[in-house]
Amino acid sequence: MSPFLSQLNIYPIKSIQGISLPSAKVALSGLVNDRHYMLIDTEGVAVTARDYPQLSLVQAEQLAEQHWQLSHPSMSENLLINGQTFSNLTLECKIWDHQVIGHHCSTEIDQWFNSILHIEVKLVYFGSSSHRFTNRKPDTPVEFADGYPFLLTTNASLAEVNRFAAEEINMAQFRPNIVVDSNEAFAEDTWKRIKIGEVIFENVKPCERCIFTTLNPQTAERSRKGEPLKTLAKFRLSANKTIDFGINLVAENSGIINVGDSIEVLEYQAAPSYLDRRKK
């Protein structure tokens, strides 16, 4: 089977549930509307579901451009977001080692999230005063994603993890933007440059996985068995002691990509080396 694009996902607010799309517009900074919003605490530091798992249960529905409806199991009322009513306030934000200006949305939105997380937070968006760039490609912009604009995973690699994991792992736990159907597990490690639809992507680095992957996407409960990290550590532990799954991409141009598009490998590279300690 030739590899093809099987799923496209955006996460409008950092750490909330994803939205699957049949097609997406690719900008250099990521899929349009992906991680465009982010919560920050009173110190301006990014708030994520790593520390506040209930955030991962927020669902978003786009009603129109700049208009979203949010829901959460603990909230009796949904929240409507209207981008045309946002405040003019800008705030200093910190996401990992990056300082970036965020544009404040509104106190009403903040209060809705405060009720879910039981801490004081503010929702900011990536606006005209916001500027952020990736580490390894300093000319490549990125909004509020962890480090790079795009994350690609493959169903074949997930199937290989599930062969050994103590419990069934769902792809949603890895929070990819681009999911590929292919025959060979971890073939993506060898893809240096690929073309999907109108867009050429470059593989910048493997994606380092964290405790976020252990959250159940439906319940926000952590895996008592430490999966999938426990299994991945047995055969995807790098020389730098990172646990890798998926690849971080940057785009060389903008354009449209669609579910069903073929994956054309333009250039290959040597795959990273991992010690395999699985009992087969």
C-alpha cells in the first residue's frame, strides 16, 4: 500500500480535544486554527493538560470565522467565543523557553476556564503582536504548538506499539496533526522531505513524548500502567534519553492538503538509532 493521508487534526486551544477535518489550509506556522489559543496562569506561563488533565476534555466547534463554541462535561453551559469582541490587552507569555506576546480574549472566557481548572487563568490568542519561531529552523514561525508547526504519525507505527503495550493505545493520545496510513512501522523516521497535496514538508526531528500521552482522551485519567511511555521506552529511547514517536515537520510552502492525498517521499535520510529491549 502506498502511504496516504488518513486523518487531519487541529487543536484550536492548546491541550483541548482535537477536531478532525477532511481538508486543511497549511500556513508556514501550522494548520490554520491549530493551537491559535492558549491558556496562561497568573505568571504568564502556558497552562496545559500535563498539569491540568481536565483541560483535555474541552471540546470546540467552529461556528464561523473567529466564532467557536466550547463545551466541557463539568459545565452546564457552553461558552461562545466571538473574536470580534476580544479586548485590546496584550500579555507577556512563556511557552517552554520562548517568550511571546499573547492577545487577551476576555474576562468572561477566563472565568469559564477558571471554573473547570480551579485556578486563575487567562485565554490568549496569537495575534498581530505575537511572534515566535522554531529552534532548529529560526526562520520558521510557529504559534502555540510545543515546538514545531506540524506533527506527523502513522497508523503502522501505532499498530507496532499496540503489539506490545499492556493496554490499547489510541492515536488521539499522541495528538498529531497529520496521520498517515502505510505498511511499514516507523518508515516516517527515514522521510527527510515529503509532498502531501500542494505542500512540501521537511522532517526536522523526532517528536519527544511526555506524560500527556498517558491521558485517556475520553476520561482525562492517566494510565495506571504508564502506557504508552512504558512500552515506547523499551524500543524508542534515543541516545539522548528521549522517548520518540512521530516526527516534527516544517512546511516549505503554503497550500491545501486533503484526507486521501498520497504521500510522495522526495528525499530520504538515515533513521535515528534506538536500542530495542522488547521481549519478542
